[in-house]
Amino acid sequence: MFLDTKPVILKVADGNYVKPLGKCVLQLTINGRTQPFQFTVMPKCSHDVILGFDFLKASQAILDCGRAELIFDELLHDEDIDSHGIKLYAMSDSVVPARSCKFYTVQARDAQDDTDFLVEGNKVMCINQGIAVPSMITSLRKGKASIWVTNCDNQARCIPKGMCIANAEPARSECLNTLTEVPSYTDLWTSKCSDQIDYSRMMASTLSVEQKKQMKSLLRQFQDAFQSETQQRENVS
């Protein structure tokens, strides 16, 4: 699948300049593991494949120039640390636009349905490709779940089918805490303004202490009557 790329001209070994056709993401099987890698597609080339430093870094590969060999170390990713976790795989090829979020459907193999899961993104994919999955709780239905995927990069990114983009584990209710209701900005503003108003100046000096206390409570309750903005006010019967 080709991605939108900026116009770029490359200088090749024979001194000529070549304009790439675009970029594509291919899945390569290395040491029994299938991983997605991004390649630049050239109109013609004297070699079958040219590997860049990004590929070498992502695959932990070493070029042995003396032996003319490409050596691959064992690929270790953060999703392999927890063997009891559930892996979430992309169900189809999809392109995430630059600097945007997308609701994405993933598949969980060998997982129990109708269960809430705590999702954790793939940190390696976030660092290398700029694809981030925020921590969230999602429900698994018929082996599928929907999660948010964010492309933090300045160019579109392709997520190929079958790619592991997140890990999940069953959410335990005893480990979750519900956020209390957060007061709105209007409530905070009203409370702050109420504390700054000197209600004693609005009361007659002849009132008793108890009457002043009741009057202050009444003024605080209907303090919007003194605002200059036009808005709906509470009627007093």
C-alpha cells in the first residue's frame, strides 16, 4: 500500500537522479517472526533490495561487510515480556493520516468474549513509527474490539493487516478507581467570585447577627442577579 510522500529526488550510485514512486509497507518474516517494514519504491534499481539504516535499526540487523552477510539478532519487543497478555492484531490494512486519531477495529485471538480488557500500546511501534495507542478499557465482542490509534508523525502511516499494535489483559475491578465528578468551570468561577464579594456592604447595620447570616446565605444563593451579563436567572417565588 503506497503512502502519500513529499516530493524527493535521490542521487544513486552512478551519479544520476531518480524520483521514487512512493513508499510501501511490507511484512517480512525474520527468524520466524513477521514484522512490518517500510520501503522506498524506485522505478528501477540495479539491486533487488536496498536496506537503509532505519531497517537495520528496527530489525536489530548487522551488516558484515567482510563476509558480505546480513546477520539478524533475535527480535525482542515489549509485547513479548508478558507471556500471559493478550495481543491485539489489526484486522485489515489501514492508513492513519498524519497528526490524527482513528477508531480502529482489532482482533484478539484465544480471548474470552464479553470481557473488559485493559489495553496498553506497543511502545516499540510508538518510538519507531510514531503510532501510539493510549491506555484504555475496552470490551471484547465476538473476538473483536475497538481502540483509538494515534499517528504522531508528520506523514501518513500504514498499519498492515495482522500487525500486533497493542497488548491487553483482563481488567480487574478491584484495581480500577472511578473518577469523582469534576466541578464545571462555571461552578468554580461562581465559587471563586462568591468568596470575593463582601456581602456585609449590602446589609443594613440595623440587622441582627442572625438576620445578617440569613441575608448572606440568600445573597450567595442568588448572586447571579448582580451580574451584568444577559442570561437566564432563577425566579424567586
